[in-house]
Amino acid sequence: MLPTLAADPESALVARAKAGDASAFTELLEMYDRRVYRVAKNILQNDEDAEDALQETFLKASRALGAFKGESRFSSWLYQIALNLCRD
């Protein structure tokens, strides 16, 4: 059985953000900013570079949100963006 939006707050926030709700996207940022930062810091080994990667990740995610198909969790998609940015 697929989870319902009520059972999956992440999916509900993504749907609202895709519909143009800026506060929903802000909530997603707040949910994942520290985790994305830790991923970037672990790879880059530098606080400033990790902060830059964090900002670039969320900028890229906001621009590409309309293309997010929901075939994976938003968090997985977001982490992949961060990983790709850190590798570049």
C-alpha cells in the first residue's frame, strides 16, 4: 500500500512547494539543511565549502523542483544533488 500524504509529511510539503507554496519549500529546507551540510562537510572537509555546497544544493533544488517526479524520496533526490555538487 502506498503512503498517503497525511502519513508522509515530506510528500505533502513537496506537493505544496511544487504548487508554488514558498513556505512549504522553506520547511523542506529546514528539514534537511543540517543533514545536507553534514554530507557536504564529510566530503569536502571544509566548513566554508560545505556552506557553499549547501546553498548551491538548495538553489539548484528550487530551480529543478518542477522536474522532481517523486519516483524517489525528496531527501534522496536532494542528497544526490548535494553529492554531485561536491564531486564537481
